[in-house]
Amino acid sequence: MARGPGDDESFALSPQTRRIGGWIAAVVLIIGIAVVVRVLGGNGDGTVVAPSPSGSGARGATAITFGTALDTTTGEVAADARVNRFADGDAFAYSVAPSGTVPPAVYVEVLEADAAEPEQEPVDAQPLPNPEVIAFTVPAVDLLAVFGPGEYVMRIYADPAADPIAEGSFELVGAEASPAISP
């Protein structure tokens, strides 16, 4: 038999109630996804993914400090010269705070920040000018000529077959950009 409007036994909701119910369901779904990602996500070893202070991705690697001058007393990048952005005309200095035995030579790898292949392979040993600290200075124009403008990751190895002992990020900018901006 036919039924007239309003004679059905279904549960009717107003459009406003359905809209509010939809928003509540969406919020509950987003919170549920966040909880699942927090519990099941991470580094694959149960630890939460957290950014490292130096932009370093290598486990156990010390941060590389970049700047425009080395301190004559410590041999490391001077505190008042620390920057991570370099242009033509700047000095490009980098150092690693000594921790343990400083190797007599290091291997340096440079990668474009978004690339998998290195711009500079860690194949040539570079003897340290100061045997007490890992520190070097080169003209930024030399790096611009070899690598070009862009964001880069530097890794330093005591042995190129082992994990890096230090890692850090820097940026090279063209002549039209402003030089040396502090991080």
C-alpha cells in the first residue's frame, strides 16, 4: 500500500543538522588519521621524526658550521661571521667542532639539496690546514663556478666508505641576490 509524506518510519534530519554532523565526522576522521600517523609513523625504529638543528640527516653526524671567516684562536668559524648563504665576493668558511680524535685528512661530499647524486664525490682526501680542527676557507666564487647557485648539503667523512662524521646545509646565490645573510 502507498504511504503519504511523513508517514514513513525513517529518521529525518534537517539540512543544518546534517551539515553539523558532517563537520563532526570530518574532524573525528582527521584526528584519527593524525593519531595513526603519530603511532605508526616515524623513522621506522619507533622514534618520532623530528627536525635536526643543523639540517643534518646523518645519524650521529656533528653539525657543520658555515661562515665567512675562521677565528684565529679556535680555528673554527668565528661566532660573529656565521652565515649559511654565500654570494660572489664572500669567503666560504666551514668548520666542525672537534669531538674526539681529529683525522689528519677528510673527504668532502657536496649534494644539491633535492638531488640524490653528489655534485662532488668524497674521493680526494683533503689534508687539514690546522690538525686540531676540521676547518677550511675557499672563495665563494670558486664554488659558484663549480656548483652554481642553489641549496646544497655538505657531508664530511674521515673514511669515504663509512658514515659521515659531519653534515650541514648552505646556499650559494647568484650576483643579483644579496650576500651573506645570517641564519
